[in-house]
Amino acid sequence: MVVKKGLSSEMEELLRQLVMNGGIRMAGTVLCVYCRRMYQVDEDTAARWMTAYFRREFPQQLQRHQDRIVKA
């Protein structure tokens, strides 16, 4: 069973700075690794949590990133 602890304020600030500077892919990697190490979950679960977090916190930036990927 996974206990919800939330992100630390430092992690939230780091993710916010990365996203606002155009590094949403790097922010996703950081968040995924953080989830895997802190909560001891598998890669698929960490990826689901990462996607849910970005949809909730940074929907516009995520949409722009996804649009850019589709064009490539």
C-alpha cells in the first residue's frame, strides 16, 4: 500500500522552474525518478502519476509539449 506524502516544497519549486523555462521533459524525468525512489513504485505507476500531476498543475504547458511531439 502506498501512503500519500505529497511533494516537498523544494521539489514543487524545481518542477515549476523547469516547466516555466521550457524544460517540461526534464521536469517529467525528475518527477518520475523521484516517484520511483521515494514511493518504491514501478515505472508504469510513476509515469501515470507524472502525467496526472502535469495535467493537474501545468495543463497548458503539457498540451503545448504534446502538440510539439505530434508535429515532429
